[in-house]
Amino acid sequence: MPTYPSRVTVYEVGPRDGLQNEARHVPVEDRVRYIEMLADAGLPFVEAGAFVSPKAVPQMAGSDEVLAALHRKESVRYPVLVPNERGMERALAAGASDVAVFTAASESFTRANINATIAESIENFRPVARLAQQHNIPVRGYVSTALGCPYEGYVAPEAVVRVASALVELGVWQVSIGDTIGVGTPAGVEAVLSALVSEIPADMIAVHFHDTRGTALANVLTSLQMAITTVDSSSAGLGGCPYAPGASGNLATEDLLYMLHGMNIDTGVSIEKVAEASFFITGALGRRPESKFLQAFAAGARQADAAH
Amino acid sequence: MPTYPSRVTVYEVGPRDGLQNEARHVPVEDRVRYIEMLADAGLPFVEAGAFVSPKAVPQMAGSDEVLAALHRKESVRYPVLVPNERGMERALAAGASDVAVFTAASESFTRANINATIAESIENFRPVARLAQQHNIPVRGYVSTALGCPYEGYVAPEAVVRVASALVELGVWQVSIGDTIGVGTPAGVEAVLSALVSEIPADMIAVHFHDTRGTALANVLTSLQMAITTVDSSSAGLGGCPYAPGASGNLATEDLLYMLHGMNIDTGVSIEKVAEASFFITGALGRRPESKFLQAFAAGARQADAAH
């Protein structure tokens, strides 16, 4: 039988990737409270905002105010997304100590999403990486559409390796491999991760799955079997699927934690406290959580112990 | 890396296990049409009804009429559930050619569910098995609460093995191991299946997962890695969770098919035709499908090819 890591790092993206795809805009005060609740739950990474155009992504406006108001814990890192040098300068001015950059494995997607080729997007990160190095700030890199593209369909694992390797050469400490439209299955995950680990150490790779077709946890399981130990997720499953409004998007943090804890894999995170944060933010958004765990909880399911 | 079977048998339980847990009662005519649509989709097993008390389970009343009206395909088997000798006699009179019996691995659950001990429930099946043998009718056995019990919590794998072995001794051709309340994780599945396959050949074991906490497909993946090749599912995820109204229950057939097909595992089933059956029956029930695949489909998601 396959073996599993004894500990997994859960990288929380709800306050950024989650909220930026929600229709309702959450005020700074509630975003701060949400981030602090997630940090109090024991999550080691809570992505806190984005220094992108407030016209393009109004949900992330005021990310500087969020960072200013936040009571940061020493044990937690609060990365913010920066698209380019200008964004990096704003993030630095706001006191960011962790940043992330974002590109994709599919040319059509990158063109539609940021109006650039993949190569151009990497070039845009060069001054970001330079500033980050000067200020001793770790940079994470996202590679989206790694398991399929809404325009091109199939994405070759070699394309994912090429982009991820370019990010690593730029100096990112971790690449997050994203199934942006939630089409991946364990076979695709195995193909992409097999190709990646031949070029990049497994401990520099994170996985970021969407549960649009219900395969996210199966994809996590396959990733764990391939020695990946960092998994992205979004509390309450916030974010939905930008390419199919009404469908599920980000893997919910509670669902991930339920599976990991049931497998005796340590995360250091309290599922109950994450659930509190999720109920708080879905209240602010006026919507129900996408998380199956929270839906069962809200329906009054007895949390009987799983057999292990 | 783990290996997977090249072919998996999908055992459809929507018209029985699904419908019997839905609040709205579907008339015989629509149940017949639903079953025929599922059979036309290529599903090799479509559980068609139950010969239980119509007072206790009004949703299954008229199962004799369903069998009488059904245009059966040679390539498809249409099992019906029978709780005891009386039910078996009614099933035989109605022309059933495949039956299933139902017990559990937890004493508290069996007591609450059928007001009997596990041993008594097995004794009840003895005359059923005798009649089945006389009429050359295959019997399937369900073992529910195999991954956890709503009353007792943890269920020991040895208890599951004991009940499954008793059913095999009675002559069932297959045991379906059920996570009735959807609490299982891959660790629990591995523990239970490891214990089972030391006593019962893997090709006599089916798995029946509920997606109440989102783990069903991860649990399927683990089962496939342990050489299990029959998986139960319910079109549209019909059935819900009887122990948490509003929460998800049965793994949806479409979600299962999406993952299997994405892994190049053959099922012989058309996901599009199952989806048609699911939209037909959820229309009759006046509810939306629980299947994530169908929710994505309904939301207009492009069915981009998964990378494989």
C-alpha cells in the first residue's frame, strides 16, 4: 500500500483567491477578522490580499489597509499576490513580508487572463523577484491551468514543468500547481507531478485543486502518495468556479482537514476553528458554505469517528 | 505508484437506495422510465426496488408493478432488496431475478434500523438464501456502517469481516461494504478492506461510499488500489444522508464515472446518458442534483479534457 506523509502543510487561500471570486465585496474590517480567525485556527499560511488593480478586482481593494490593521502572529505567514513591479512596490509599502506571483501553463489562458504570453508574464516577475531578494521576502509562484485549460482543454505536463522551472529559476521558494477549472483526475495529477518531480524537489511543490467535479480530495490523495506535503485550500470552499458560475471551485479547507485528520496526518490546524471562520465569512457574504463537511455539520450530522 | 484496474463495474442504486431516502414519492411509471434510462446508459446493474413494508418505506411501494412494467435488457441485472422470507416470496412472485439483503456491522445500528441483533438479521436471511438457491437467483449482501456508526462511532474492521463472512457463508455472491453515514477516510477504508481481503476474495467485495464529508472519491481511489473493482453509486447522488437531512449521501454516479473515465478506466457506461436520467429523476423529485459534475454541467462548465 502507498505511504503518506505524517504531516501536511495547509496553505489557506480563502481571504485572497476565495474572496476575489465572490460577487459580494467584503469590507476591510471583516477581512481582517476573517484572516485573524484563520490564523488563530493554526493555519501556518493565510493569503491575505492582492496588490492588483482595484478596478479589475474590486474585492481586493484595501489590501494595504488589511495588512495595516492585521495583528500578525509570529507563527503565521500572510502572503499577498503581486502581479508586477508596481504591485510589489505597493505590497512593500504596505509592509508585506511574503508575496506570490501568478501565471499559467496554457498560452490561451494567460492571454485571456493577463493579456500576455507566458514568457512575458515570467519577464514581468523579474523585477518583482529582484525587489523581493533585496527585502529578503519569500516569493511563491502559482501555475494555473496545470490539469486543463478552459480554452485549450488538454495541457501537456511538459508545459507545466517549463513554467514551474522558469519560476524556480527566478527564485520562488515554492510552486503551487493549480487545477484552475477542476477537471483533473488522479491520472492527470500523477502525470503532471511525475514530470515535475524529475526537475523540482517535491518539497518545493504545492498542489491547488478545485472541486468542481468532486475529484479534489482524490487528487490530494494521489499527491500525498507522491510525497507532496503542501496543499492549498479555501475555507468554506470560497471562490466558486470563475468559468462556471454556480459550480464549486476551491477545495474547502474543512474537507481537506477532515480527510487528513481521519488519516492521522498532522496539520496543526483546528477544524472547529476553521469552521467558525467559515461561518463568519459566509455570513458576511450571504451565502452557504460549499464545504461538504460544513453542510453535514449544519445539517446536524453526528461527527462519528471515522474508522482508522 | 499504485496500479488501477483497467475496468470497473458501476452498480447503480439510485432507483432503490436513492429514491427510498427521498421525501417525495415517485410514481411507478416514472421509476420505470428512470430505470430504463439508466440501463440504456450501459449500467450493468440497476437496483430496481425493494420488497419491504410499504408502511415503513412508502417510496418503494409498487416495486412489483415496477418489475412488471420494466422492459428488461439481457445485458443488465435488476436486483431488488428483500428483508426476509416474506419479502423474498413477494419478489419471486413479481419475477425478480436478482435480490439483495441488508444488515450492518454495528449492533446499535441494526437494533435501531431493523429491531434485531446482527445475528438475528443473518438468521432472517437463511430462508431467503434457501429460496434463492431453489430458484437459482443470485443474492447480494449489504454491510452498512462499515466505516462508522451514527450511534457507536468507531466500528472495528473485525466486526465488518465477521458480518461479511457470515453473508458469504449464506451464499451471497458479493458483499457491498457501506459507509452509511459518510465518515470514512482512506485510512479507514484501507483498514477495513485489508481485513476483509484476508478472508474474502477481492472480486467478491464491492464498496458503497457516501459523500457526506467529501471523501467518497478518495475512498474509491484507495479501494481501486486494493484491487476492488465494483463500486456502488446513485445517479444524481440521490438519497441524501438519512442521519443528517440536507447533507449529501450516496456518491453520485456521474462523479464516479468522471473520475474513472479520466483515469482511462473502462466502465461501459455513458456519462451523458446517466446525466439525462439524473435530470429526469431530479425533475420528478423537484430538487437539484447533488452531483458536482452535474452542478458544473448545469452551470455551463466547459467539459475540457482532463490531462492524462
